[in-house]
Amino acid sequence: MREEKKETIKIKDSKAPLAGVGGLLIKNGRIITATDDYVADIHIEGETVKAIGKNLTVNPDKEIDATGKLVFPGGIDPHVHLDMPFMGTFSSDNYETGTRAALFGGTTMVIDFILQKQGNSLRSALEEWKGRSDHNCVGDYSFHMAVTDFNEHTKKEVQEMIEKEGITSFKTFMAYKGALMIDDRQMVGLMEEVKKHGGLINVHATNGDMIDFLIAKHRSEGKCTPLYHYLSQPEVTEAEATGRFADMAAYTGCPGYIVHLTCEGALNAIRNATRRNQKVYVETCIQYLLLDASLYEQNFEGAKWVMSPPLREKKDQATLWAGINQGLVQVVATDHCPFKWEQKLMGKDDFSKIPNGHPAIENRMELLYSEGVNKGKITLNKYVEVACTNPAKIFGMFPKKGTIAVGSDADIVIFDPNEKHKLSAKTHHMNVDYSGYEGWEVTGKVKTVLLRGKIAIENNHCLIDKGYGKFIRRNKVADKI
Ligand code: DUC
Ligand code: ZN
Ligand code: ZN
């Protein structure tokens, strides 16, 4: 198959004169992009890819033999929460530990969320987040701006964020009333403004009022274990809000992106929107593809997977895998939001006080390969598309990021598709004392990672320091990909 495909892509003539001197040469790897699959060499000069070709005649400073390995673009995780103040504590990975763990797992760039404080400006939130992230990232990063209070002042800041700061996506919450949630009136107003300036709205689409009602009901009945976190957020709460968001996006014409979609009912709301020729982008997260709600049936241990929305049923996993192959789900992210066990214990007597979130930033690429590609659920090209290329396209970074092409940033993963290993808190690099996947055997291992031309990960070591990770200004977003 590889031999046939190589004819269809443009590669340099092997008899060409010396293509370059110095830099880094990755020899003989099987290069996978969202569309191609071929064996060739990659010559990197400085931060970018200089040439791709068969038997490149280069005299490099360093050569990596990638024979028998897959070579794909650095993963982009567009949904992470690092060092984030939330539910009375902070997520336990900071910008250094989180972006480093991401690199170990083949993710070279993340998009984190700034949360506006209700009553304050977007600018002040940006400054607060910069205070924690500036000079602290090992891997590359960007921000979405969460608008939690849309008013006349915030309205004026939307254009400034897009044009001055290169922050072109705005997050909204339809839940977490009193802290993060906006109402539909604010949503429509924000959509009009964001559309006007070429941005996109991401949404946590669950019906906050209904969830708050169910939480209160369960607590008043003394039902306080993690299982009731799950039972307080039934599928309908997500399906209803997803449909409502899609309706508002259709009315305003604003590009929309549903974060962490988990279930059949919500995906069907998106399917319905396509019947009026609408396009709404959909992200799911690795945990919703692989784990299910039976994990909540084990008393407090289930707190490890208390996240919002919660894990769902096996039939929802089937829907999500199908949705990826149907092109309805474009992105697989993580919603990485780790809390140590001690922090999870804040809710030992009351599920509503368990900090919501689970660690996955390091595991996404290997799990998706092992459970998706290796088990025949998705193709290799689809793997790259949903984990690397589509996040770059949707969020205004393509083709600088998200692919392997001449002129693109040399963010590259060299991957052994056959190496088996076990995931464990004992060996992971995330700052959290348990794993959501303890003991899982995965097939396929990240061996070497390049970030903008520098070897970041080799032989299970990180070779770059905090401060190397760069804030990536993003272009106006794509309403089509
Ligand atoms: N869900 C989580 O589980 N954690 C962070 C925020 C969110 O929406
Ligand atoms: Zn969310
Ligand atoms: Zn999130």
C-alpha cells in the first residue's frame, strides 16, 4: 500500500543536488499526515521543515534513523486546564509540568482556557493567566478566552483579543451557574460580536439549571456518592443544550465548536443541524471514547473520573467512534484537568464538592493509536486528522502547525507502532498521584518528539527547559475546514 501511495505525492527527485547542509535529518520514516502515507526523509533547518524527499542528499549535523517508525505531526490538544483556579482549588499540573507531560505523550501544543471573573474584564483575566504561564511552558501553547460575563465593556474587548492578542476563540459555559455560566441573551450577543470579527465560540453545552436542580435533589435525599454526579447530568441535559447552542449559532451565523461532546443524544442534535446545512464543529475527548459510567459504581474511588460531562454508556462510545468516521466529530482532545487524590477528597461526603476533571494530556496520542488505529476503529490518516490537523485548521494555525510539510514548524513525533507498554501513575509525568488508565497495556510508543526543530523528547528524557514553549498567536478561525 505504501509503495502505491508514494506515486501520488510530490517528493524530491533522488538525483537532485545536495539539498542542504547542517540541521537535522529524519531518515526513512513512514510519514503520515491527514492525507498521505509514504516513506521519505525530512530535513529540518532551524525551526521549520526545509525539505521532504526520498534519499535526500543532505549533510546534516544530526541524523535520526526512523526506519520502521511512524513519523507524524506533533499532537495538538485544544482543550486543557493548567494551573486553573476551579472549585476552590487549582488543577494540579502547572504550565511546566503539564506541557512537559504533553510532550512525553507526543503533544507539542496545547490550547488552555482563560476564565474571565464575572464583574472583571477579559484583559485582567489575560494578565492573570499570563502571570502563571509566561516563561513557564515547555511545549507551545495558546489560549481560548472564556467569557463568563458578556456586557458592553466585554463586547469591546472581543475585537482586541482577536486582533491584538491572536486569541481568536471564545469559550462559553451553559452550566456552572454563579461562576461561569452565561444566559442565552448573553450568548447571542457574544455570537454576533465574535462573528463580526472572525472568531469562533466554543461551548460547554449542558443545561446548567437542570443539572443544579438534580444536584440539589440528590443531596437533599442524602445521595452523595460519585455515582450521583453521573446521575445529576443525564444525557438529556447535554442533548438539549447542544441543540440550543446549535440553534443560536445557526441564527447568528457564528462558527461554533462543541467541546467534550460525550453522547448519542448530543451528537444527534448536531446531526439534525446538518439537515439545515449547518456546520458545527465537534470535539470529543479520549475518555469518552474509552471509559464508561460503570466506573462510578465503586464508591469513592469513582471520584477519579468525576468530570463534567460525566462518562457515559457503551452505546455512546459506539456513537462517538462512528461520529469520527462520519466526519461529525472533528477533534479528539482531553479536557485535561487533573486533581490529586487529596484534592478529590474535598468531596468525600458530597459529590458536588469533588473537583471536576481527570488527567489525560500525556496519554491521548498513545491511547488513541492503541485503541483506535491498532484495533481498527479509525485509519492512521484519521488519527492524524483528529489529533493534530483539525485542531490546527479549526483554531487558525494551519499549516504552520498540524502537518508535516515544507515550511511548517518542525513539530514531529517519531512513533514505534509495535512497542507495548503499560500506563501507570508510577511512570507518567503528569503532576497527579493516580492514573485514569492504571495498568492499561497500550500498543505503540512515542519515541522522539521534535518541537520547532529541537529534540524535546528522546530516550524517555525531556531535553528542553521551561521557557522554550512559545505562545502561538492564532489567525482568524476557519468556518470551513
Ligand atoms: N469539566 C471538567 O471536568 N473540568 C473542568 C471544566 C469542565 O467543564
Ligand atoms: Zn467543560
Ligand atoms: Zn474543559
